[in-house]
Amino acid sequence: MPSLPCLDHEAMLHEGISPHAAAYIEDFETGGLHEVVCVPARRRIEIDVVSTEGEHSVESHDLLVGRLKERFPGYQVVVNGPSWLRGDRRVARACRAQVPLRDVLVGADFSKLERSLEQLRTVGALMEKQSRVASWSVRTVTGPMLAVAGVVSYQVLGTLTGALGEPWVQGLQYLVVGSLGGVFLYLGLKAVHLTEMANRVWKRYSEYSLILKDRSRQVTPQSINDEGALKALAD
């Protein structure tokens, strides 16, 4: 069975998290794939539905939750759903469009899988480059644009002081500068969001690559020539 370390902890991205183990499991009754994470210190079992999106039905998911609660009554079973802020669904669709999870786990055409993973790596690299372009564009334009908007608004709106009154003019000036700053803040957050998604696509590529390499090491030339052995390995 292919196994690999937690990439987040290996890269020191997270500290202070309790030791845990994650596994992809298949429900033989429905054919659904699920990712289950066990955290013994917290007596907690988490089901991540983001990484296995499109690989199981609602009935298969409900069956898994019910069985885990029945088999492990002393553990808290939690379902980790997709996050809109983190763009989980966009990441899942981008990865699944290039290589489905089921093919990575049980697919027998290693050459095709390697080509698909290379395409996924390219997609992640393009997303990262696009996020850098957006980030640098916002950084370059924000300062000068806010300065120009401040000067213009104060000069132009200042001429209306006599007609509208100073409180109204000041309010309009703050509104113009604040609105423009909000627009640039939104664009900056979008660039950060795209960077986050690109990193997660790259992480998914790294995870799939490690799984595929571990699987390929377990396949011998005899098993490649023997369809029955290869099917047994896939099962």
C-alpha cells in the first residue's frame, strides 16, 4: 500500500498540530472513495470531502459517516466541507480535470498518469505566475492611483464647498478615496487567493506524484505482463 508523509508538516507549514494519519479508503458496496483522517490524541475522526469530490455519492458518504460513528463511539466524527474563501471547489475541479483521484490510486496506465500529472503541474505553475502578475500589478498601481485620486478629489470637490458645505464635501472626499482603496484591496485579496489555490494545486500534484512513484516501485515486470496480477494489485 503506498504511503507518504504529511507534506504540510514536512515543509514546516503547520506546527503544534497533533499527530495524525490520513488514508484513502474505498467503499466496496458503492465504489465510493473517501479520505479519512484520524487524530488519536483528540479522539477525532475527520472526513475530508474536498480531496474526493466527485468520487463518491451522497449515499456512500452517509454510509461511511454512520459506520464510523458505529464502530468508533468514543471518537468525534467531523466532516470537513469545502470552503468558498479558500476556493476548494475550484482547486478540486482543476485537479480532477487533469487526473482523477481514482486513476492515481488504482490506475494501471502509468505512462498516461505521468503525462496527466505533468499537465497538472503545468496548470499549477501557470496559476502561480498569474497570481504574481496580479500581485505586482496591484502593488505598482495602488500607491500612485490613491495619491492621484486624493489630490484630484480634494481639488475638484473642494470647489463645491460653498454650494454643499464643508461636512458634505469632506464626506465625499473620504468616500472617493475609501472606495478606490477598497477596490485595490479587493484586487490584492484576489491575487492572494489565486496564490493560495496555485499552492494547493501544486501540493496535490506533489501528493499524487509520490503516490504514483510508490505504486510504480511495487509493480514488478512479471505483474505488468500478467493481467491477473495487475488487476489484483489495482483491486
